[in-house]
Amino acid sequence: MPKWPMPKLSRKNAGRLAGAGVVAVAVAAVVSVTMVSGIGLSGASVREWALNLASLVVAFLLIAGVGRRQNDKR
């Protein structure tokens, strides 16, 4: 199994991570309000939909990252 170095947590990376978290929370709030009040879905169905979508995104990122940095000695 290849060993990939973890990137060091610099101020720049920490800022990007914090910014991504703030954007994710804001987008989740807007989507939740839109789904519940605009479309009329229940909170439980919105949470279920969001969990399914998040699972799909994580699966895509994992699959897309599989073969990205492989040092095969063929």
C-alpha cells in the first residue's frame, strides 16, 4: 500500500478549510429553508436527501482519488 504524505496544516490551508466550512453551512441553511418553506418538504425528508447526497459526493471523491498518485512498478 503506498504511503502518501499528509499536507501540513498551514495558515493558508486552515483558512481555506474554515472558509469551506462556512460556505457549506450557509449553503445547507439556504437549501434547507428553500426545501422546507418553498417546496413544502418535511425536515426529515430534507435531512435524508442531504445525507444521501453527501454520501454520493464522498463516494465520488474516494473513487476519483483512487489511482491518482500510484507509483506502480510495472
